[in-house]
Amino acid sequence: MKKVRKAVFPVAGLGTRFLPATKAIPKEMLTIVDRPVIQYVVDEAREAGIEHFIFVTGRNKGVIEDHFDVQFELYDPLAQRGKHDQLARLQRLQPAPGQTSFTRQQVPLGLGHAVWCARDLVGDEPFALLLPDMIMQSERSCMAGMVDLYERTGSNIVAVQECDAAEAHKYGIVGKGDDVHSGFRITGMVEKPRPGTAPSNLFINGRYILQPEIFEVLESHERGAGDEIQLTDAMLKLQTRQAFYGYHYKGRTFDCGSPEGFIEANVAFALRRPDIAETMSGVISRLLEDMQPQAPS
Ligand code: UTP
């Protein structure tokens, strides 16, 4: 069985829900506490043993490449000023030379098309796919658990979580079959099912391990919902020849593609940071108190 060594990060979306913030800054560079969103996702992949990070980018996304590069004009002054802790932290997060690759999607034709753009960089091996919009919070990372399941099944893995049945029409939803190892067989997948038609309340949370045959399916460039080339459609086709397993992730997921989810992630991560948690919980309590209707005097 081939090891999962590479991860793909599709970062070519337009981020229209964050305009005007994303006019000049990619949404993946917006910060959760003091790290850009994309850093959390790359760290999750690294924790899962990923050795090569492939970014599918677009126009105005060059700063993502700079973020993962060495910056002598910053590192040297930090060293000279004795800020060794800060420097060590930056260096810990730094991919090694040759560990990153960047390609451009050129036209944002949908997630399936963005994944297809990574075909030559991935080659003939299984790969992890992490949507940077989704940020996870748990003891052990979602992708690390998925790699464990992959090592037992050797197939395609899709991470899922529960949502309210009434919300299922907003997501990609899987059908649940028999439990296998620490996961379950996926019996079907549907992108944004019509209300009342979802096969379960298990939504696809933006983490996948896929076999390279997905690229053959994506090659047809078939358009789906929203006239975009949809990854879910391609996975459904691949499912006729290969098994798909669900990994039931039990941690928290924040949808940082929407302002509400992004703000929630900021609060949740701030409350987990030992250096600022107490201050922030005081700030949040005071803000909530200020919102209470005043009792008439
Ligand atoms: P979204 O549709 O949520 O991202 O795609 P978006 O298009 O940037 O967001 P809005 O709706 O305009 O605010 C999910 C993921 O797929 C990537 C996005 O960058 C995001 O990580 N994506 C989507 C691409 O890389 N290319 C595409 O053509 C579409």
C-alpha cells in the first residue's frame, strides 16, 4: 500500500463572502488569533505525516507562497534583537526546501477542477485533500485519524460529521453503510440534497484521502451544480470502481469561508490559548453583559 505523502490545498476560490476584505488579501491569509487560516490546515497535514504541500492558487494569491518561504529580512533582525523564541516558532512552522509546490487554476471552475489542476504534482499515488475553509479543533487532528483508517483500508476516505437534519441541504451528505475498522462504508454521496431527501445527517467536512484515479474521472470536466466542476460528482463516479470509507470526526469544525464561522473560530481558538484565554473570556462576558437589556430604574 502506498503511503499518503502529499496534500493538496485548493486556494483558488474568489472568497466573495468576505468582500471587501478579500479584494487584495486571499481569504486563506485572514488570521485566526495570530496565524493565517492556511497555516492551521498545513499544520494539520504535517501532524498527519504529510511531507509535500501542494497549493492550487489563483490571481492575488502570491502572498500564500511568500508566507511559506524563508524571510531573511525578518529572521535576521529577530536573531540580532535576541527574539529567539519568536524566531524558533517561525522556523518550526516553516516547510523545508522543496516541500511546497504551487500551481495555478487560472479559471475558478469549481473545486473538482482545482483538484484536477494538481494531477501532475500528485502523480500516481494517494493524496490528502484539505479545504482551507474548514478549520478543525481537537486533541488529535482529523487528517491524522483519516491516515490511520487509510492504512487499514487502503482506499478512499472522506471525513464526515453530524449536522442538524434540517441543515443537510447546505452540505455534501453521505449515505452510511456497514461499520468497518474505525470507519464505515459510504453507500452514496450527494451535494446539497433537496430538503427532506438527504440519505443521512453526515456531512462532508472538507477532508479527504483520494486515490489518483480521481484525476481520470475529473478529466471529463463535466459540470454539475452551480455549473461548476464538482468534486462530489467525480467521487460518486469513482465509487462505482473503488470503495469509499467514512471517517467520523468527533472534534469541532469551523467553516471559515463564512464571516460567522470565521469569527466563531477566532473566539474558540482564543479561548484555548493559555496566554490570552482569561483576558478574552473576560472581554466576551463584558460584551455580552453590555448587550443585556437594561432593567428600568
Ligand atoms: P468555496 O466555494 O467555499 O470558496 O470553495 P470560494 O469560491 O472562495 O467562496 P465564496 O463562496 O466566493 O465566498 C471551497 C474551497 O474550494 C476552493 C476554495 O478556495 C475553497 O478552499 N476552490 C473553489 C477553488 O480552489 N477553486 C474553485 O474554482 C472553487
